[in-house]
Amino acid sequence: MIAEVDKKYGLIVIASCTLAKAHGREFVHQLLKGHSLLDGIEEPVEKLKNHYLGKAGGH
């Protein structure tokens, strides 16, 4: 995972990952975009666990 984060507010501006397909990378970006890391990482981690079911997610 790679994220561009706004330093002032901790917001994820862009998120990317090493998935081979562009659609998968865009899906991860849409799940994480706008989340503030100042609120912790539990919510984005849960979003990934609940919504990403590909091979990289262990399914």
C-alpha cells in the first residue's frame, strides 16, 4: 500500500497498491480516499477486509 496523505488533516488523498489490474487499484483507492489517519486505521482496515475479496486479500 502507498498513500498520499494531506499532512495537516491526515486525509488520504490517493491510495495505491501493487495489484496487477488497474480496476483493483482504483477500487482500493476509492475505499480509502478521504479517510483521515488522525482517526486511526481501524476503519480503513475494516473496509478492505469487508469489501476486497481478491487473491491479495486471502480469499
